[in-house]
Amino acid sequence: QQQVKQSPQSLIVQKGGISIINCAYENTAFDYFPWYQQFPGKGPALLIAIRPDVSEKKEGRFTISFNKSAKQFSLHIMDSQPGDSATYFCAATPLTGANNLFFGTGTRLTVIP
Amino acid sequence: DVKVTQSSRYLVKRTGEKVFLECVQDMDHENMFWYRQDPGLGLRLIYFSYDVKMKEKGDIPEGYSVSREKKERFSLILESASTNQTSMYLCASCRDRGRGGYTFGSGTRLTVV
């Protein structure tokens, strides 16, 4: 059973546009939500993360929006660039206790010039 | 810069062979993980280890085993390789499980023929 559901599976965006990737979860114990970015031929790398005590976190052109009541969170990439073309994974875990990350199935983003 | 190093970038093995995938981290992390990555399925946890000589099954352990004789090294073993084990294998490590700060290696692309 997929603990974190991610959509879409693939996304094509024009340069300068906004890329939006959505994730949903059911486990109310989850309280840490990171996003990982993976370029071809590389392993995933931590991009940005959020805790549920805030509804939004922004780092440069990357923003996580979090809706605790809906148990959904999303990644927004503003002014998308060809260099943002990568696979993005959302993830979730409870912060307390020794728990592993639960990953979404990934979104392959292509930004076309 | 912290590193997780996977010994092979590409491997081609024959059906029935015993295959060893090696992973070394230089961050003194307690926790290490093996994932396989397949299109549309995301990252699936095979095994993880939270201490030397300790191991735990992940979501898809069948056909795999692991070894952790030293803190910095975590090996994935395919006892008898099969074609359905053709995949990208990713090793990761972290200091505190549940904190989400995973560092991934660049992956090993294994093809079983």
C-alpha cells in the first residue's frame, strides 16, 4: 500500500511557467515532509522540507504548500527552467521515533525552452 | 562534502549469478538503506540497517540479502539473480531515522540477462 500518493507521474512545462506536483497521505502521524530532486544519472538529493506547523515554505523558486486538514502537500516551482528538468519525489515520516521515510512514486518534470 | 559511494555504476550479470552491490559512506551514519528504483514505482525499500550487524527487511526483501560488518559499509546481495531484478539500485544513509536527511549514492544500474 502506497503511504504517499504522488501525481502527476510526468509533467511538461514551458520555460518560465509554474510546475506543480501534488502529494497526499493518510497517516496522521506523519509530521515531516521532504522533497527530493533527482537528476539523470544521480541519486536523489534533499531539495526542501516542511513541518505541519507552517502552511508554506519557500526557498528561492521552490515552494512547498501544506494543507494539514486535507492531508495534502505540493511543490511549486516558479519560473521553471530547463535546468529544473529532473524527477521529484515527495516523502513523509513521523519525526518522533525511529521511522523510515515513505516516498511517493515520483514525477518526471521536463521544462522545454 | 559528505558522500555515499556505490562501487559500480553499471553491472551486467547472468541469470543465476550471485551479485554483490557495495555501498560505502564517509559520514559516520548509523543508518543505511538499499532501494530499487523502477519507472512508475518510485523508490522501494529492500533492506535497511540501523547499526553494525543489524538489518531489517523493507517492503520488497524477497530475493535479496544484506551484510553490514562495518559501520561505513552496507552490501546488497542477490543470491541468484533473475531478470526481474534488473533495476536501478540506490544506497542511502542518514544519522537519525525520521529526520529525513537521507544522502543517496549515484546508483548502480543492474541488468540481468
